Amino acid sequence: MTKPAASKRHLPTSPFKAPVAPDPKHFAMGDQVSHDVYGLGRVVGVEDGTAALVDFGSAQMRLLSPFTKMTKL
């Protein structure tokens, strides 16, 4: 078992720009979404921005933030 590589920190003296963290995704009730694994679905519940309950037709899944594999349509 190997450990994942540590992220590199940005040095203030570096001539390159610091990497920008992506904005967290926010979903609302009724949003249509696409998930890389589960496919198309509709948001049926939101829990304080930390989780979303999505109905994919055959199953309802509770997905935790950050929603890296889910995009809003």
C-alpha cells in the first residue's frame, strides 16, 4: 500500500502564479445533473451544501461535497 503524493506548496518567490482553487459547486432542489458514474439525475434534496440527494431513476444516491464527478446541466 502506497501513500498518495503530497501536494506541492507555492513558494512566494516563484515566478509562476499560484494555482487557483476551484469554486465549490452548489446545487439546488430540482437541478438536473450529470454524474460520471451514475449518469443523468435530478437533485431532490440538499443538506447545508455538504451533501446532495440525487435521484438517478433506478436509485437515489447521497453524494458528498466536493462534487468532482457531478456537473449541472
